[in-house]
Amino acid sequence: MNKGTLLSSDAQIATQPASGQPPLIVDLDGTLARTDTLHEAMLGFAAEHPMRLFDLVRWLKQGKAQFKDRLASEVMTQPDTLPLNKDVLALIQTAKNEGREVHLVSASDHRQVEAVADHLGLFDSAMGSDRLRNLSGQAKADFLVETFGAGGFDYVGDNSVDMAVWAKARRAITVGADGKLRSAVEGLEAEAIHISPPMPKAERARVHLKALRPHQWLKNLLVFVPALAGHELGAFGPSLLAFFVFCLTASSIYLINDMLDLDVDRRHPRKCKRPFAAGTIPVAEGALVAIGLLSVAAITALILDPLFFLVMLGYVVLTTLYSLVLKRRLMVDIWALAALYTLRIVAGAVAAGLLLSGWLLAFSMFLFLSLAAVKRQSELADLKKRGLVETDGRAYHVDDLPVVLGAALASGYCSVLVLALYISNAQVMGLYETPGLLWLVCPLLLYWISRAIMISWRGKMDDDPILFAVKDRVSLIIFASSALLFVLGAVV
């Protein structure tokens, strides 16, 4: 700490500022931190203890103060990765330069508040809620008036719940306030100061769209594969609806996964820029969007076909298990990723009312297992490049790279073998006029798999091989050539 010592919830805040100026009181959630530590702690608890979610409901019934106390005893948001508001930090530093006392006073549990203050070393004291008192709204206002007197402090907050505190402050300093809140604060007797204006609507919409990861929707084009493989052009209508459902479902899962991986993402050089990790979208808002997307997807799936709904439900269950448990299990995570790719093809067949070919299913399983292994290999290669040894939140070591490489090569080449056996099968004669042209696809696919694995091994591939492929000129040429061969084989 720069001055004094860190105080517990039972301690008293000093009331005689050395500078003679009123102290600056700073809120934590949404003010100093561009996120809510309580909401993040709840997500962290869900990620670490998925089988104990009902404990949250039981604790909440005991009251907010008890809820925060019980939750903080289980998990807290890591202070060293919190996205902080630079404008608030500058305000604090200015106050410190003027010789003013600066105190961190928040409705978050006192252990969380103290951890943040201790990490930053900027505050003369820290105060938060305990099991007997929820230091929010009027309770915080009463505490500050009792300690400093009415008008004896400047308060920095961000929410309408702070109106009771601003009403007793000398200066009411808002952070990221919208027009309605600014007007309400300006109607108080306290001098109103506004910093960190809210994000413009257009920029906010762009950030929300980024969080949905629309580039990942390319994977959902797999639902069209059964209709294409079966030469059933009339099945494209249901397949298009299935694509829409999977885009909504996948985006909702990505939102949930990003919120569960906050601490890991914030320690990653690229993922730290994701909207939730960077604090540009509140996690509570993200949870509501995820629920809304999933609800629309479920209703649409039921209308399309009850069996398709069950497949989509299986996809959601497996993805949730992957986010909470499976991604931390050695090799199981790779199998789960491959299964999620394959489920898209199964869903496309069900939505279109087509019988799924055993050849297509076998080809998909091996190919997607290879791609999932390449994805994990890319992450390990990235760790090796950064000089790290172990993955954060995964079960892998950098030394596992050769094993993952073997899995990628073996399963990838097996997928080509399945394709070759399919081309040799008699049923191909009924679908293609010149099936011999399909043999040319095999060397193209072998080359693409080998090249992708080599690029990944060298650490030059994005985390996801499919997204890499759609941006890679050589991959696009190979895909276009393969598609042309299938078309020529069918019509020539």
C-alpha cells in the first residue's frame, strides 16, 4: 500500500486527510473495474463446481450479504487480471498526487475488495460487504456519512444504485453513465462530474456481434453436407433452417464458454481482447443474450422437427459438458470437439429427412478428429513459442506435441482411406456418372491434411484449422478443385 494499511471490514477508515481536502471514494464493480466481480465469481464457481449450482440458490435465499460471504469463501475474481478503467486510474493518481486520501469502498465482499486494493497499492484503505451488512446503496451512503460527514467526500460510481451515495457527496463523479443517469445526478445538490462516456451505439453493436463470433458460423455449413452428398437439392430449405438454428445455438454457447473462461482468456495474448475478457460487455448482459439466442433456437428446432430438436439438445449438452468438464480431460477434449463437428452433419441429415450414410459418418468422424487434434496442436505450438510449459486450464504439456501430432496424422489419413473405400463401393455408381474422377480428390485431401498439420506444427496457424482454411489461398484452391471433381463426376 502507498499509505497506511489495508483495513478489514471491521476496521475504521481514517477521517483526517493530510491534504485537508475531502477524500476520494471509489467504487469497484463497473467503476474501477470494467466488470462485476460478484457476477464473475458466480461464473467461476459454476465452472469449478458445476454439480453445486443449487448452492448458489440456497445461499441467495439467506440474503445478499450472506450470499456474498459464502461465495467469496469459495471463489474470488483474480485481481491481477481484472480489466481496469484507465480514466478512473488517472483520477485516482491525480488525487494521490494532490495528497488526498483515496479509499476503495464497494458492495463486493470485503475479501474481494481488499485483494484488489492490495494488488494495486493505490488505496489508503479498502472496505466491502461482510456477512452482516451489504454495503450497497443507502447502506453505503450511511456508512460514508457516518465516517466522513455529509458533503465530506467525493464519490466515484457508475450505477443508479449509487444515487443515495452521490446525494451525500461533495462531488458526484459518474463513470460511463448514460444520458438518463447523468441528468438524474445533475439534479442533485452535489457537483456533478462525468468521465468515461458510454460506448456509442454503433460501436456497442459491433462489439456484441464480435462476441457472437459470426466467423465461426462457417462450421455450421456442415449441415448442408448430407443434402449435397445425397444429391438432394430439394432438401436445401430445411438445411438452411437448420443452419440458422445452429448459428444461434453455437453463438449462445460461445458466449457461455467465454464467460466461463474469463481468467484463462485474460492471460492469453490474443483472447484477452475478447469482449467479456476486456470488460466491454458485462457478463450479466452476456448471460441474458445467451439465454435469448438459445430460446429462439430451441423453438425453431421444435417447429422444424422434434428429432432435430433432440439432436440440437444433444449438441448443447455435449458443448456444455465440454465447457465445464471435458476440455480439462486429456484427449477426451479432442474426441468431444470431433463429435461436435460430426453432430452438425447428423443434424443436417435429420433436418432434411435424409438417411445418413455410414460412409459419410465414418469419413466425418476421422476427419474432424484430425482437425480437433490440429486445433490442440496449434495451441501447444503457441505455448512453446511463448516459452511456456503447461496449458492454462487444459491437461496438456508442451512435451505432448508429438502425441497430438500422431493423432492428427493417423485420423486424417484414415479419413482419406474411408473416402477411397467409398469411391470403390458399388453404390457410388448410382450417384456418379464418372466416379473415377473422385479418385483425384484423395491426393488433394492428403496434401491438405499434411500441409495443415505441418503449418500447425510450426506454430503458424490460428487456433481453429477451419477458420485458417477459409483464409488460406491454397486451402481454398484445394476445396474448389475437390468440389469441381465431385460435380464433374456427377454430370460428365
